[in-house]
Amino acid sequence: MKKILLGVIGLAAVGMSAPASAADLAARPYTKAPPPMVAAVYDWTGFYLGFNGGGGWAHKCWDINNDLGVPIGTVREGCHNATGGLVGGQLGYRWQVASWVFGLEAQGDWADFKGSNSSLFFLNTTNQTKIDAFGLFTGQVGYAWNNFLWYFKGGAAVAHDSYRGITTSTGIAFDTAHDTRWGGVVGTGIEFGFAPNWSVAFEYDHIFMGNHNVTLNAVGTNLLSRVDNIHQDVDMATVRVNWRWGGPVIAKY
């Protein structure tokens, strides 16, 4: 009987202590839900400044129409390609609307495009040309896939040309001219943003310079030597690196 009584008292004691033990347990810690994933979207809006370098060629055809002040109609003297390198810089502004990107840009380059051909009109004569500078003033429209941009451009172009007539057998110039020529340009490029404010592009441009009468004077004088109508088109390919400022990256959920 004593053993049964002690067992009942022990069970009662355990039952009374159970609620207190549960109350003494620490509350379950609160865990904050992880934030939603945020995707960084490249924004092409802003001003940019950069440099470029590359090469190209200018196709030139000479047609003489005046010799020593005497009109002679139009006679082909020949054509050649003036080839070489260029280096320079560009400054522009772009703004992005959804995936479309619009922009304005000015570009200037030093160049060294040289070429020559033997005249088909004069014996013992070589016609030589050189382009030493370019300027482009263009508008742009492009389509962006995040940090990848494909764009087209078009506008006005200007080039500074030099012309010389050389006696082939001696290599001595006998007439010369300098000319600043305007035309139009179209081009396309692909650009990749490799950092929030930096991008690299590969661009191709074709410049239409048309036909222009160029007056060549005897070397060292203002005496007319001849007038040639010179046709010129230019193709050039460049690599460009741009640094942009003005809010490069936005967050999008």
C-alpha cells in the first residue's frame, strides 16, 4: 500500500511540473524573409566621351576639265584608293526609352590616308592624294538588349584633303591644292557595356563626298596649273571606347 501511495504522489508531482517546464522554454526565433531578387538593367542614358582608332580607304577618281586655264571638256586621269589609319575622339549624348536608344554625337579624327595613280592624260605624271583629318556630326538610333547595343547613325561629314601632281621620273611636285570637303555619312555599330560606366564598340562608316572641282596651282605660286573634278567616297572601320556619366544602372524587380 505504501508503494502504491508513493507512486501516485510521484506521478502527481511530474504532472504539476510539466506546465512550468513548457513555460520556461525559449520562444521560437523570428527569421526575416529573404528580399526579392533584383535584376540590374544597363541604362544607356547620359553623356559620353571616348576615343577611337582604326583604318580605312578613300576611293578617288580624277577627271581633268581645265589645263593651264584652257577648258578641255572632261577627260579621265585615273582612279586610286588612298588607305591608312586614323585616331581621334568622340563626344555625345544618348537617351533610352524602353529598349530604344537615341543619340547625338560629334567625332573628330586625325588621319593618314595616302594613295596615287599614274595620269592617263599627262605623260610622266603621278597624281597623289592625302586625307589628314575627318569630322562627323551624326544622329543615332539603336536597340538595346541590356548592356548590348546595336545602333545606326547618319549625318554630315567633313574631310581635309591634299592633292599633288608629281613628275614621275624625278618625284618632284609641280602643282598642289588643299581642299575641305563636306558630304554625308551613314554607319552602324555594336557596343558592349563591360562596366557600369564603360563600353567598347566596333563601328563601320561610309562617307559620300561626291564630285568637287579642285584647282591645283603651280608649286609656290598662285598660277593656275589645272582643274580636276575629283570624286571621293570613304570607308572606315574603328574600335571605340566610351566613358559615360549620368545614371548608368537602375534596379528593376
